[in-house]
Amino acid sequence: MTENIQTTFPEINIKKDALLSQYTFTHTGGPADWLAFPKNVDEMKQLVTYAKEQQLPITVLGNASNLIVKDGGIAGLVLILTAMKDISVSDSTVTADAGAAYIEVTKVARDHSLSGIEFAAGIPGSVGGAVFMNAGAYGGETRNVISKATVMDRDGNIFELNNQELDFGYRHSAVQDQNLIVLSADFGLIPGDYETIKAQMDDLNARRAAKQPLDLPSCGSVFKRPEGYFAGKLIHDAGLQGYTSGGAQVSKKHAGFIVNINNGTATDYLNVIHHVQQVVKEKFGVELETEVRIIGRDK
Ligand SMILES: Cc1cc2nc3c(=O)[nH]c(=O)nc-3n(C[C@H](O)[C@H](O)[C@H](O)COP(=O)(O)OP(=O)(O)OC[C@H]3O[C@@H](n4cnc5c(N)ncnc54)[C@H](O)[C@@H]3O)c2cc1C
């Protein structure tokens, strides 16, 4: 029934049985039945409406920097939004498409001497992923700077949600609860001084490079910060740094990261995650909950 999705939408880049490990930051993950790269909202709407009619499940990805896609891949249609990446500036508002890199948004803001979003200078996700996750770093969070998001529901309806309606929490937003697709976001910033903004961004990036294993594939911090603790410190204190399963390893540089050191699979990642959760629970009685999203089917 869905065999003709490529011929139905000849103008959209759609691949069949496309290996997602080519796109994920961990370099792991099996194939998507169908993988499409919509270029604009109109193409998104066509695909979402078609998928609904065909009862084809849809999974939306941005930069795939906060994901473990299981080795069996993802059923149905996967949309990667990185071709929707326009960024524009009007007064002190920066508007960015969902697929724009968050890092690019911070550079555009800096180049227009707009302050407030410096914290995101090194967050490697897309704008859509940042809204979905309420991404944050160094005391800043997406919720502090976003004025509204334009979203689509799974019927193809498009509407706006303001900051309050986005219902942000720690690594949480209404986008998760309502199963919405982020199309774009407006960031309300404040005029500042270019050199000061640049210095702040450079400093945060230097601190990141000093602490994080940026030379190896990873998905950032794997676990949420448990109430009253730091996940990285618990993992370090449990003696788990360097723990390896297959090609996935608890980073020796930053205990909160799991790096792909040698063609690791999603199964290797999941084995390391489960081991870390088990040992930390045994030693400290703390349940580590994953921040990284684990999606897809088993092999
Ligand atoms: C080296 C490294 C450092 C990192 N540092 C930080 C950090 O400091 N702070 C931080 O918060 N995170 C950090 N991350 C994690 C990650 O970059 C963020 O969570 C980011 O917001 C995820 O965006 P993404 O586009 O990569 O999302 P993806 O990984 O593609 O997707 C994550 C989730 O968001 C959903 N999603 C993505 N786009 C959309 C959309 N348009 N509409 C609806 N749902 C969508 C996906 O379905 C998925 O459930 C880091 C990751 C790495 C690899």
C-alpha cells in the first residue's frame, strides 16, 4: 500500500530501508522503512496527511544528537528535518525553522548583537529537538528564550504555542505530551554587545571541549540529573568510567557520556546503560533515568 510513497512524492527526497546509523550522533541504529527529508512546511503537511491516511507511523528527527535508535531500525516513515533550516532576524527576535542547527541560531544572534541564547552555543541539536527537550546548558534553558513555537499535529493542523503553553520542565515540553511536530520557533532576545556575547560563547565552548569527549561519537549526557545528585559523579564514584560492552564505553573523560569507541551498536549502548543503572542503584540507591530518547524496534 505504501510501496509507492516515492512515486507519490517525486519532488521529496525519500529513501527506502535507509540506515539511520548514517545520521545519528552515536553512529548506531538500524534502517528506517522510509526516510524523507521535507524541505518546507507544505511538504511536511503532505507527508503527515499521507501517513495518516495510510496508517503509517511517523517519527520526526532533528540532528539525532539525543537519540539511540535500536538496531532493528524504525517502522514506518522517519522524517529528518535538517533541510528546513532558515533563520531570520526581525528587531530582537530570531525566527528559526525546526531543522536549523541550534548552534547556527546562536551564531546569528551573536552576529546581530543579540544576547540571551549564548548558553546554547555548543548544543549540537536542531531547533525542533531543543524545543522538544527544553535543551539547556550552563544555567540557561530553551524556555528562557523562546517566545513561541509553530507546531503541527498528526492530522496536519498547524498552530502556535506560546511559552506558557509549551509547558516547559526539566528536559520536558508540551510537544512531548501532545505528540506535536515543531515547525519553527521564535526566540525573544535582548540587544547586547557583540564582543561580550562572543566572549561568553567562546568561553562556554572551551569549557565544553575541556570536559566532554567531543572527539568521539556520543549522544551527550545519557542520564537526567537525579534530584540531589549529579549523574556523572555517581557513575564516576561507582568506578564505572571505562566500562565497555562491545564498542560502547562509559567515557573516561566525562562519566555522563557513553562513547562509541569501536563500531558499537545500539545494543552495546543499551547494555552499558542497563549496567550503569544497575550498579548505581546497588551502590547508592539512586535510579538513573535516561535523558537520551531510546526509540525503534529490536533486531
Ligand atoms: C556532544 C553532545 C553535547 C550535548 N550537550 C547538550 C547540552 O549541553 N544540553 C542539552 O540539553 N543537550 C545536549 N545534548 C543533547 C542534544 O543535543 C539535545 O537534546 C538537542 O536538543 C536534541 O536535538 P536534536 O535535533 O538532535 O534531536 P533528536 O536527537 O533528533 O531528537 C530528540 C527527540 O526530539 C524529537 N524531535 C526532534 N525534532 C523534533 C521536531 N521538529 N518536532 C518534534 N519532535 C522533535 C525526536 O523525535 C526525539 O524524541 C548534547 C548532545 C551531544 C551529542
